Amino acid sequence: MEDLPQLPEHPDRIAYTVEQAASAVGVSKDIIRAHIKRGNLVARYPSSRPIISAQELGDWLEALPTEPPES
């Protein structure tokens, strides 16, 4: 089994709510929701509230640009 990325705020967590994911990576809940809506970040729905796996969150974070967008 592949090791899951260890996000510093919750090193033993395997999934995050939108709020927890936003806090763990230092962005707003709106940013997380926008990336879910665009399909850049995959959420799972065990109930009406989405969760994001630690692996998905880590992969998404690694895929983000390393430079800010040009104005």
C-alpha cells in the first residue's frame, strides 16, 4: 500500500472535510469548493457532506503551479 501524504495539521487523518482540507493546506473553503466544482479536486460523498482523501489532497497540492499567475 502506498504511503499517504502526511499533512502537518492531522498526520493520522486519511480524509478531510472541506473545512479541514482548507485549514490543512492554508487556503479558504471557497478555494477548495471551487476546485471540487471544476473537477481538479475529487471529493467523495459518504453523506451529503463531501470528504477529500489525504492522498487526493496531497496530489492536488503537488499539481498546483509553483509560480503565481501573471497579471
